[in-house]
Amino acid sequence: MTGLANDETDTLLRAILRDVLGLAADRVAAFDADTGLFGALPELDSMAVAGLLTEMEDRFDIVIDDDEVDGELLETYGNLLAFAQAKRAAA
Amino acid sequence: MFADWPCPGPEGPASEQALAFDRDRAHRLLIVPALFEEANRTRRFLVETMRRLDAAGIDSFLPDLPGCNESPQDFAAQSLHAWRTAMAQAAAHFAVTRVLAVRGGALVFPTSLPGWVLEPVKGATVLRQMLRARTLSAREAGRDEDSATLLEHGRAEGLDLAGYRCGASLIAGLETAVPADEGQRTIRQAELGGGALWLRAEPGEDAAQSDALAAMIAREIAA
């Protein structure tokens, strides 16, 4: 299991990244579990991270606490997706 | 293209600016901008929409919120109440017949006018996002801040958020404010197509979205 099964959370998360960061759809579609996010995407500064997390809360109907946000969460697409899947499963 | 309007302020009336397409026509639309950084991100989109409305025979006005953009007033002195008063004043000054409120603009627009609200957002959501941006950048700089403590401080003494010096009353107002639309039609992003421009880290514009919004407004005014 790569955690990248073609599920709804994956599709929604890619759409959020596309919308928040203004990335092209084909670029976001090419993300895999190891694709770097924070530090790797120049579009993703702290303001954009805040927008990304708020949009995730909104579209996934979850609440993300300050202490859940660390460097690891935003290190790769795989980490962010696994987090979103776990939060949705718990919601 | 730019028109002045008199706005009440703590130190007496101030002269505020509005972007205006005014040819004394029957249909006159007030556009209440989004708040904070979202206002910058959506400005070009709104200006492009105003050009299209002008071509469709509709006057439109995009006033600065006091303390924002070209305003001579102090941002730190602003509150949602001050912005509400200002937008009501702009509506009266330009004798508008309809209103379009964008995002957080739905917290401060003149609710007695018919019109539209575009993806209205709660004050608490606006605040949460700015608090989060601040705690994240503090963490990057090796400082530890948490949202709850910041908010408590902000309620008492105001707070610097996303480059804005927010007064205590603005913080308190944002915590509880909900969009005040009542009878106005809510426009969702999906109706405009494409991604939401207020989410973009870099201000952008999207001709297709401006086309869609202007056409929707012109059509519904004519209906």
C-alpha cells in the first residue's frame, strides 16, 4: 500500500493544492507520495500553508490543531494525504 | 476612473477613494471587497469584471475599505462596525441600486440592498487563517506561538496579523461575525468555473471568470 490509492480524499486534496497554489492540473496530477511540498514548492510559503490548511478544514469538514502542523506533515504529498485520510476517517 | 467619497472616521470625515465606472446609468452596483490579503488577490479579477459590466451598461463602484488600499485612515483604528458604516456611506454617496459582496465583504456590506454575495466567509475563518499564518512563520523563525494565546492577547490589545495591525475591536468582531446576507443570492465558485482567485498566493486574473460573473449579474439585473 502506498497510501495513494485512487480515492476521494486523494482527488480532493489534489484539487485543493491546485486551487490554493495556482498549479497546473497536470503538474498536480503527477504528484506521488514522495513529491516534496514545503520547501520544494516555491508557491508554498507560510501564508499559502495557512490557506491550504483552512481550505482542507473547509472541504474535508475537519479541524486541524496547531500542534498537528509540523515540518513532517508538509514534507511530502504522501504525508499530507495520509494525514487527511486519517482525519477524515476519525471525523 | 477614480472617484472620491466622504467617509466618517474617528478624526472627522475622511476622503476615501473608489474605482468607479460611472456614466449615470440606471443600474449601479456597489462592490464590497474581500478583507485583508484576499482583497489584493481578487482586485484585478473585480476590475476586469467592472469593465465587462461597463460594456453591459451597468455602472459599478469598488470603494476602498477605510485603512485599506489608498485609504488615508489608520488600519489599526478599524473595526467591522467602521467598515459597515463606511460601505453604507459609499452606497448612499454613489446612489447604488445593487450590491456585490465578495468573501469577507459579506460581513460588512449594506444588507438592505438587493444583490449577490460571492463565496461568503465567516469572520472566525478569516481570523483562523491569519492566526495560523502567523504561528507558522513564527515557528519557521524558531519562535513558539500558539493561536489561543495570540487570540487572547489580540482581544485585549490588538494583534499584528499578515502584515495588518488589527485593533482589539476588529479581532473581537471577526471572532463572531457571520455573513449577513439576507435575500441576496449566493454565488458559488463552481458557477464561475476555475479555481478561486482569493486562494492564490500570487494575485491573478481569469478572463473567463470575470466574463461569467459580469454576465450573471447583467442577466439577473435584466430578469
